[in-house]
Amino acid sequence: MKKETVFDVTHQSILETAKELFLTNGYKNTSTRDIAKAANITQPALYYHFSTKELLFVEINKQIGSQLKTAIEQIIQKNDSLENQLIDCTNALLNVYHRDIFSFIHQSAAEMEPENKQQLFHILNEYYLEPLQKVFETSKETLNSHVSAQKAAQFYLMSLSLLFSTVHQLRTENERSEQITELMQMVLHGVVA
């Protein structure tokens, strides 16, 4: 193998391993030692690729965010109903995150240096909130006059915490689908008849 190839394979292995550990154990409860051990490398090798745990976490969120942004852009192109687009967005989020993304990023950022925290919030904004805002902006359905597309996107993303707290208890794809649909109806139409 060429040196660049070995570097790239190791780099990608670190990212994938760290992503799983962060999502399973949380940012605070995942150490660089845990990541190095799970990736079958030494800690110095890990630090050769990523100088800090914070930078590794930021890079993982950038990669995941980029995937989600692309998925959301494709969902917008379908020109479906707002409810169906939000259901598709929710499924896209669930496919890459098995934690409440909004809370996860905010809780993780609390442990970080200011410049990395700022990068993380930039990622949240650029890759998550702005694409979701565009879903609301391009919808054929009209938002309430006192709700901006930005506020709607924030509310939608925060509302997903209800779903993430129970998604692992759902046994079938049908139960998951029903719960997502129910949540999207509450997000869009409220709880009062």
C-alpha cells in the first residue's frame, strides 16, 4: 500500500470508530484512549491524525452534517408536502444519528474550547438548521405569520428529542414510522383541535 493510502485508511478508520463511540457513549465519556484502542492504533498515531479529541469531534460532525445537508437538499427537490419532507428529513437524521442531535451538540460543546465550540455551532447552523430552514421556506404550505422558517426549523429539530428518547424502544419499522408521523403532525398542527 502507498503511504497516502495507509494514511487515508487509518484516518477514515479513526473517524468511523470515533463516531460510533461518541454516539454510543457521548462526547464526555469517550476518551482518545478508547478511540485508539477500538481503532487498533496507538494514541500517538491518533494524535498524528487529530491533535485533539475536540478537533476529531468537530470533523465527525462536519462529515455527518455534510451527508445530511445533501440528503435534505434531495428531499427538497422531490417537491412533496411539508409533512412528507419532514418525515423524510427525520428518517435521514435517524439513519446517521441515534441520539438527539440538537442536545448532543449543545452538551458536547459545553466541554470544548471556545474556538471549537464556535466551529461546532457553525456546523449545526450550516449543515442542519439552514437546510431545514430551506425546507420550510420552499414549502407550498404557509407558516403562521408569527413563525419564521428559521424558528420553524429550530422547533422541528428540538422537537426530535421526543423521538430520539424512544426510538430505541420501538421494535418494528412500522412503529417507528407511526411515531415519526405522529410527531410531525404535532410539530405542524399542534396538539389542540
